[in-house]
Amino acid sequence: MQKIKSLMTRQGLKSPQESLSDLGAIESLRVPGKEEFRELREQPSDPQAEQELINSIEQVYFSVDSFDIVKYELEKLPPVLNLQELEAYRDKLKQQQAAVSKKVADLILEKQPAYVKELERVTSLQTGLQLAAVICTNGRRHLNIAKEGFTQASLGLLANQRKRQLLIGLLKSLRTIKTLQRTDVRLSEMLEEEDYPGAIQLCLECQKAASTFKHYSCISELNSKLQDTLEQIEEQLDVALSKICKNFDINHYTKVQQAYRLLGKTQTAMDQLHMHFTQAIHNTVFQVVLGYVELCAGNTDTKFQKLQYKDLCTHVTPDSYIPCLADLCKALWEVMLSYYRTMEWHEKHDNEDTASASEGSNMIGTEETNFDRGYIKKKLEHGLTRIWQDVQLKVKTYLLGTDLSIFKYDDFIFVLDIISRLMQVGEEFCGSKSEVLQESIRKQSVNYFKNYHRTRLDELRMFLENETWELCPVKSNFSILQLHEFKFMEQSRSPSVSPSKQPVSTSSKTVTLFEQYCSGGNPFEIQANHKDEETEDVLASNGYESDEQEKSAYQEYDSDSDVPEELKRDYVDEQTGDGPVKSVSRETLKSRKKSDYSLNKVNAPILTNTTLNVIRLVGKYMQMMNILKPIAFDVIHFMSQLFDYYLYAIYTFFGRNDSEVSADPTATLTAAEERKEKVPSPHLSHLVVLTSGDTLYGLAERVVATESLVFLAEQFEFLQPHLDAVMPAVKKPFLQQFYSQTVSTASELRKPIYWIVAGKALDYEQMLLLMANVKWDVKEIMSQHNIYVDALLKEFEQFNRRLNEVSKRVRIPLPVSNILWEHCIRLANRTIVEGYANVKKCSNEGRALMQLDFQQFLMKLEKLTDIRPIPDKEFVETYIKAYYLTENDMERWIKEHREYSTKQLTNLVNVCLGSHINKKARQKLLAAIDDIDRPKR
């Protein structure tokens, strides 16, 4: 406490008590006591008024401590004193003093806890200082004892220890000199072991040590010798770096990079590495091609070794072309894989270096490392495109060295497959779209494919002209995916060199070729005779799945139910073939047997050998398109021509009324058209007879031909998503137009083709003659129908029997039988109306007879077929009922029913209505008919 006081004294400060005592000298300004403080605080006060009093105090009262207040107030007194003024002034001063005193009292009471706390801290500090003084006293005493106890013996010991340390240092230097003299032997051993980092580290340490001991004469020349050794190591290191380009070894490359890092030449190493990769590509392709050329030449002539690579490629024989191309791509793959693994190594070690650098404190070294790392990264990324361009140019040169048009289709596809895989490698390697290879192979592919397609169209014409339209026996579960040509569609990833050998990927994650073959293998390995190892199980014996089905297919109808025995049992689900699934009712079978002539045979697809050949062609075309997507539009265009030509042939053979004619005069092409390379129209084989009524005018052949076209269209519909996926966006309208205007209309050919059969299957002319012999102007209502109805029904029964006979040869699908029945019924009904229109005289009873005949016809007809409603039923009934219309209703009826011919309408007015309308009304109706007919003229 005394020290604090003395410190305050030295600084010219006074303690609170002293300050208060000083103020005590001035009675008027004395500090109030505690009781007075309490009284002051308890007195009611106005803070704003007190603050105004304090603010009214003159500023001089707040000056330095030496200010004499009494003297200042006395000097202010006026010469003539006034007692009242003095008392008023005194009262003002007292009020100011009281306000200040109250303010001071408030401040003192507010700061008192802080004062007490500070006083306690000072006391604690004083105690600590006293303890420090004791510690210092003891320390000085101990030092004095040590000083007095130090002797000459101790100094002697220290001197001996110093000599010992010097001798140890000398021994270490001698050992280092001895090691330096033996460095050459160890460096040679380390280089043989390919321990390049260790050799460089040893050499650098030796250089540093030699520089340290250069004052020794025995190692004065060691520095220059070590520098020569270091240069030799760098040369061997460059050779070791070049080995990375063909067979990357992670341990070997790690040693090389560590060595270059020790030399401080990581950037130089990267420049050298890219130079080695470029040289490796050139040397690799040259050696591969040279090996095949010399092997095929059969001599050891060295003239080939002097040729340029471009000229050397022209000497590859066709027999060795594909193996050489495969080996070429395999060798280039090894180079690209080495580069890929080199980049992987740098990415991995860059991450490790970044993690270790973040823990270090050497900022200068870290910045230099980051600069080197950035340079290497950019160099490697730039090298990707450069190396891939070199690979593309080498392969392009090889491709241009031979005319690919000399190869067969399978060999050409094989070449495309290899190139496609190489382009896939390039895309995964650097993201490039392989423009150089694409343009080169696209030109050759389009030219090859044009010639191939023209040849296939000629073959298709030959097949069509020799086709007898017999059913090709395939199994009921036949699918085009079972054919060799469509095996590639079962693969979930892009095609490989051997499409049929690729396994289906079971993982949703796409695995790149570099990831797949990084640890071993090669994507260009040739798998020979892969097709010979596979079989196609698509054909059935005689068109049936089993002998039992074949036997049941030809069973006669039961006399009671007319249902084959096969159909009386549970039927098999034809889509899955998993055995009986449910029973068919007797009524259902009865209804089916009249219109669907396919239930007595296995429901296998209807197609011919020619159809199967077209489907195989489509598969081959899609293989090429799938392998080389840039020519997708050309391939799809040619595929559409295959379908168009097949559709045109079916229509030409079976869809025209002159199809019986053996020669089509319009099919002869002019010389100009031949020069345009148009494919001639096909001719129907003379073995196909379409004029016999016993065979329903070649109905079996027509069914096989038409339904094979429909089946082909269905396969094109099935392939549409795949075609749409590879078709360029700008060409998609062509594909959509092809499907909407051609493929989707294939089934519409059924109508004109089967219309020809329906037009000849029944003797409609005979029915008109029978109807002409009927007397329609009878006077009384008949209860018996006319004979022409029975004749027409017999024709339908005969037609039904012939359909059954044809169905024994060829399955007649339900849509076909429905169309045939619909055509025949429609023609029959229109013939009936035409017969009614030929009537010369007709009475009311005759019109009733017409209704009786037609109702009899409908009743019997509905037992022969399950087609509902009967086609053109209203056409006949409406014509008959028109007889009962009035004049005004008839005029409106004529305008609304334009489906009737002018002859039929005219006969209706002249004959049927002539009995109950006058001549003027008849003329008016005939004029209305003429107005309807006029636009048709």
C-alpha cells in the first residue's frame, strides 16, 4: 500500500483522502459527510434543474487545481457593495454547490464497488511482489555458492570434451571421403536395378559432400566426375521414360518421375514424354504393317523397310488386311492405354501432393510445385487430342491404302466394327467425335453400301420372280431377334468387334473400355468363327411344333359340332406356350370356326423364304448403321427401298385385275431408265396359278404373300424405336413419313387383293340372270322366297368349303377371313340391289317379295358367318323401303343417298314409284337425279 502511495506521489497524484482534505480547507466547498450525502440523495430533486445549475457554473471553476476560488470571487465584487445582491449571489453559489455536491455524491456512490475491487487487486499485487523478492534473494545466494565452488579440474574436463568432439568430426569426415571414393560402384549397381531416384539422390549428396570437402586434395577432381555421371543417369532416365509409351508400369513410372523431380526437371520430362508417345505411334504402326507385308511377300527383301508408311500400306494383301488392321488397332490401343494410365497416375499423385502441401509451411516450395503441377496437367490434356489425331491419321492412311469394295459383306462389317470400336476408344480417350476417321470411313461405306444395295435389290427381284409363295415353316414363337443378323440388338452397350459374342451388361453403370481393359485384355481381340458356334432354332418341321399338332391339324370336323378334336381340349397360350391356361366354351368354338380358319393350325407367323431374306437384309443393314451412325440416313433410306419394292411386288402380283397376265408391258424399262440404275419391275412366277376357281383363284398364295407383307410391316414397326434413336434429328421427318405413308398402310393391301378373290368366288352374273327371270308384279303376297336366294346361298356354302380346303394348306387369319366374307357379302348385296334396279315392273306385293327374299338370305347367311353387322345390309333395306316414300320425301331421300347409282335411282322413280305419282312429279325427281349425277361427269 505504501508503494502505491509512493508511486502516486512520484506521479504528482493524490489519494482520495488527501484530495478531500485539500477541499476541506475551503469551508464553502467542503465535501459533505455520509449523513449529508444521505440527506442530499434523499432530498427531492429535479435532474433537469440540477443539470441546468451545473451548466450555469462558470468554466473557470473547472480549470487547474491551483485556481484560487476565493480570490476570484473577491475580485469580482463591485466597488460598492449591496447586501441584498450579495445575499442573492451567495444563495446562487450555494445552490450550485449543492447541485455539484449531490452530483459528486452520486458519482462516488456509483464508483465505490469498483474502487473496492481495485483496492483488493492492488493488495494481491503487493503480496505477489513480496514473494518475487524472496525468490530473487534465494537465487542470488545459490549463484554465489556455485561461483565459489567452481575449480580448475572442471575446466580441464571441458577442454578434454572439446578435443573429443573435434576428433569425432574428423573421423566422420574421413569416412565421408572414403565413401565418396567408392560412389562409382554403388551408382552403377543402382542404375542396373533401375533405382533412378536413389542413384540421383546419391549423386547429388556426393556433389554436396565433395563441395564441402573440396579443401582435401584427394577429392579435388570428384566434382567433375560426378557431373559426368549425373548426365549419364539423365540419358538412361530418358530411355526408361520412353518405355512407358508401350507398356505402362506404375512402379517403373513412379521411379522415373521421382528421379526427374529430384533433378528439378519435371516439365522437361513431360515434354520428352509427349515426344516419345508421338514417336511410339509412328514406330508401332510401321512395324506392324511392315511385319505383315514382309510375311505376305515371303522374302527378306529390305526394300519394304525403306518405304514410307503411306506406300507400305498399299502392299498389304486382302487376305492379311483384317488381321493387320486388328493388330494395328491393338498396338495403338496399348499406346493410348499407357497415356491414359499416365494421366491417372498424375491425377492420383497431384491429390496426394496437394494434401501434403496443405500441411506444410514452405510457401515458396508449394508455389513452385503448384506451377509444375499446372503445367503438367495442361500438357497432358493437350496431348490427348494430339495423340488421338496422330492415331486417326495413321489408321486413315491404312484404310486408304486398300479399296474396301473388294471385301465381302461380313468382312466389310468386320472392318467397320473395328473402326467403330476405335472411334469409341477415341471418344472415351479425349471426347473427340473422330471427324477424320468418320469422314474417311463414311465415304467408303456409302459407296460400298450403294453397290451392295443395288446387288441385293437385283437378288430380291430374282427371289420374287422365282417365289411360289409357299409358307416358310417357322415356329410359333419366332422372333427376328433369334436371327444372327439381329443379335446386336440384345446388347446393352455399343457394338464390339464381335457383336454376337458381347455379353449383355447387367449393370446400369456404363463402364468405359479403359476401365474394362485397364488391368488386362484388349478390345480388339479377334474372335474367329463366332457365327459358326451359334445356331438358329427358328424353323419348325412341316410348319408344326410337333407331330401331334400336325396330325390334329388335318382332322375332319365332328359331325355334331363341326369342331376339331384339338379345339375340344384346353388350348395353350400361344404367346407363352406354358400349357393349358383356360377352357374354351362350345359356343365360342362354334362362332370361331366360321370366320377364323387358323384355329386348326399352330398360330405361327405367315412368311416366305423371300420375306425371311428381306428381314435378314434389314438386319445386315442395321448392323452397318449401328456400327457407323454417320451413314444412318443412307442405310434407312435403302431399307425403305427394300420395303417399298416388296410392297410394290405384292401389289403388282396380286392386287391388280390384270395379275393373271404373265407379262406386264409397263414393266419394260427404257434404255434411259436402265442408265439411271432403276431396278426392273418383278414378274410373277409362271408356277403361281391365280385363275383356278378350285383354289379360289390362288387364295393360298395371296394369303401367304399379303400376310408376309403385313408381318414384314410389323417387324419394321418393332424396329422403329431403334431406327429413330440413330436417325439424325434433321432427317427424322423422312423416317416419320416412311412409317406413316408406307409401313402403316401395308395391311390396307388386303382389301384390293382379297377383293379380286371375292369378285370371282361367287357367280354374281348368274344371280342377276336368275333375278331377271323373277316376276315382281305379282298381285298377292307370296309366302315362299325366290330360287335365286337359294342359288346365292349355295354359292356362299361353296365358298365356305373352299375356304376350309385352302385353310388346310395355309392358315387363314381372322382379319383375312373377315375381309373375304365382308367383300363377298358386300358384292352380293350390291348385286341384289342391281338386280332390283333391273326390274321393269313391280307391284306392292313384288316389293314385299323383295323384302321376303332378302330376309331369307340374311337368316341363312348369318348361320354361315359370325360377321356382325352384315355389310351393306342397310344398303339393300333402304333401297327396298324407298318404294313407300311420298313425292316430297323421295326428293329429299334422293339427295341424301348418293351411294346409289343413277341407274338404280332412275329405276326406283320410273318403276317402283310410277304407280302412285304423276308424270310431272316423276320428271321433277328425275331432274334431281340428273343434278346429283352431273358433278360426276
